[in-house]
Amino acid sequence: MPSSVQVLRIVGHRVAAAAALALAACLAAHAAGAPQTTGVSPSAGTTPPARACESLATLRLPQTTITVAQTVSSGSFTPPADKPIASLPAFCRLAGVIRPSADSHIEFEVWMPAAGWNRKLQGVGNGGFAGAISYDGLGRAIAHGYAAASTDTGHKGAGIDATWALGHPEKIVDFGHWAVHEMTVKAKAVVESFYGEAPRRSYFASCSNGGRQALMEAQRYPADYDGIISGAPAAAWTTFMTGFVWNAQAMAAPAAHIPPARLLAIERAVIAACDARDGVPDGVLASPAKCGFDPRTMVCKGEDSAECLTVPQADALARIYAGPRGRDGASIARGFPPGGETGPGGWGLWITGEAPGKSLQAVFASQFGANMVFDRADWDLRTFDFDRDVEVVEEKMAKVLNATDPDLGPFRRRGGKLILFHGWNDAALAAEATIDYFNAVRTRMGPEVTDSFVRLYMMPGLQHCFGGPGAHYCGGLTVPLGDSQHDFSAALERWVEEGVAPGTMIAVKPIEESNPAAGAVQMRPLCPYPQAAAFKGTASADDPSGYRCEGP
């Protein structure tokens, strides 16, 4: 049996590989058939540097030490302890360390194009428990004319490793919200010093924990960014982790674990029961939360096989659908709706795992509980008591890690715009939690005010940030790669800079996921929530004009 460290490495490599393949497919599909960038040019209104890059080594910033200030020639660049990045323009690379507390060591980098700066700053987020600067994101940004900044959030480590947090409460605060803010403030000062003028606009776009970081910026530091994209946000961090424990315990119950071989049968049964309800039999549920699939219909009538479930397995699946409950039956966190159980980013990776305790949710929950909540390296998630420990988690970690404040008034008053999106087939973070946050904002601020600066797009068939059986968004998450109807980032910039609010978006997907260069794409409209796309039946299911947005 592999050790816990080996499990961390194995699942970490799988997540990285799945995300990389999905992103590559997305970008290739976009190049093959989606509209290209309009009105976003790296050379339009650009500003040349006002000083030499190397002179930034003497730049004085509060609580900050500059460690690198170097001009990097165009071509390939290999960041520290990372893989080479090809086809970069010449840029000025500044690296430094911020120490806002005695135990802080927040490393950050700012990359600035040597020519063709578009007078904008792009903040780049982190996934998981962070622990590394997002060099790929920096490279994509400067290649499109942006100055860009990223941070390791104050520690080094794999994104599924939280051992750095044990006994280091100040580092948890840095990870929770302080590091991204400090990075942003310092980056703006660096950019202004290098170019002789401050960024005219600043944007932040990221997914998962990066989506949580995005909402933290809007809630706690509303002056940092003009426009923010928050994808599949881990906003209610403590609640999500409690849900991870619930699912891991369900899979660890006697004879309850659902092996990967049975996930296909579950998905087929779900699709058979609910797919036709949206009028488009395409293997994707438009509204999985309304499916109401009953796992008991899959209980084996005869001999046990991969095509059916045992009673303990059906009971465990029902628990995961329902979500955590207390002894009184009250809901603690959202469950995971049926659909999208298979695939590289499906339930086999996140929820069920190859064996009990081997899912990514179990790994994250174990790391969080041991190193952030209970301060015991040997803590076992099977000991978690939902009538005793939920309150402990909330009291200790919610104020530091949760980005659930619905009062976005300061962000709105300074002209900020926010786009949220979440995939209905997300097996990592329950999609309905993002709806809950959006509704909380509408309740706090009123529907009309909310609609003036916030949009939410729920995406059928999208798994966690990337990939999945549905038409998933294929624009540039951190830099605009398409027009404002196909690309969240382009839509956000148009909203901020021209005052044109995004409406119906178009999601695209390669017909052959393994061969995106083939060029054929599937398209589906995405309506601003609470509206949803309804098929009219007057055109092809792959023609966005064949749908209409319906709902409140």
C-alpha cells in the first residue's frame, strides 16, 4: 500500500495532467473554430519602460526585499524549479519577498513586457493549497501585453499539501487572503516605477482556490481590481472541507466504497433517467440538481457486478447526493448532484477514489484537518464528529479562509465588475454553493443592484474548472483570447472599459476531445443565472440560436 506522501504525489500528478490536457484541448478548439480576439491588441495604446529593469533592484517597498530584477530576452525562459515556457516576448522579471508578519515569507513575481505594454495589470491566482508561483499564467499574460503578478501565498509545497500550516497561524492568514492583496499592492508599485505610470486597469481571474482568492479581493480589498472572474470558487472553504470529510466517511463505511469500474454504470443510469428532460439527448444534464436520481434503483437484483450497486454502495451514493447532515437532519453543506461521474476530472478522482481514503477530497480534508484545524499530524478524518467538530472548524478557520461576505458594496461603488461561473458536473466543489453565494448577494444588495455589476453563469457538463462531457468555455481565463460572447475575460474587460454588460455567452467543445485540432466544435448558449437555456427544437442542438434564455 502506498504511503500518504506517495498518494499525495500520485493524485497531484493526475490533477495537473488532467488540467493541462483539458486546457490544451480548450485552446486548440478555440483556435480551430471559435471567433478570435476583437478589440484587444497588445500594441494598442502601449507604454514603453521609463527605466532599466535592473535598476528596480534598488526599489524600496514596505516590508519587501527585492531578490531579482533582470531583463529576460525573447524566446524560451525556464523559471526556478519549473519547466521551460516557450515563445515569450522580452520582459522585465522582478522577484521579491514580502514579510508583513514575523512568520511571513510571501514570495511574488511581477513580469512586465519590455515593449507593447497595454497599460493593464493581470493578477494570477493559485489552485489547492497554493505553494508555488503560477509561472504559466504569468507567461500567458505578458504574451498578450499585460503586466502580471503571482505569489506562492507565503509557503512552498504541492497544491495538495498543507503540512506548512501546522503550527504557523500567520502563514494561514497569508494563504487565506493577505498574500494576494500584498502581491497586488506591490505589483502596482513595481509597474508604476518601471513604466512611469500606474496600470490604468487591473484584473484578476482564477478558478477553484483561485476563485476564492478572487472573491476575497472583491470582499476585503475592493480597490485592488477593476474586474474579477471567479470560477468554481472554494468560497465557503470550511464548509467544503466538512463536505469532503462526509464523502470520505461515506466511502470508508463497511462494503460501501464505489470502485472506478462502477462509475460508468452510475452515469449511464443517471443519463437514462434524466437526460431527456431538457429536450436534448446529448449525455449532459442541463439541471442536474433537478434530476432526483434514486441510487436504490441500481441495487443488484442478483449477482453482484460492475453494472449494479450493493445496498451499502447505494446508501453511500445517496449520502453524497444529499450532502452532510447533522443528527437533527439539518443540512450542513451542499451535496453533489448526479451526472459527470466519469472522465479525468470526475468522481473517480475527487470523490470515490481507487480505494477508501484515496480520493482528492479525502486528501484535502486530511491535510486541512491535521494541519489547520486540529493541529495533529496524525489526525484521522474518520474520527470527525458532525455534531461536535463542525463548530470547531467554523470557529477556528471561517474568518480567515471563507470568502462568503455578500456585501460587495465597496467593490460596486468604485465601479468593480464580477463574473462568476461554475460547472454543474464539478466533482470537486459543489456547484450549488456558488448559486447560494450569488443569491446571498442579491438578497443583501437587491436584484437590480446586483445585476448592475455581477453575473453568474452555470455551465452544464463542465467539471472542475476544465473539461467534462459538456460544451465547456474555451476563451482565455486570465487573458482575452476570443470575442466578448465566447470569452469571459473579453466580456469582463468590455464591461469594465466600455460599460457593456455581458449577456448570453457561448460555450464551445471539440467533438473529438482527444483530437481538438480536427476543428469541429459543439456549441451551447450560457444564460446569466437565474435564467437557463431552453431548447426550442427549431434548429440543430449544436446551433446556439436554437435556444432561448428562460427563467426569472
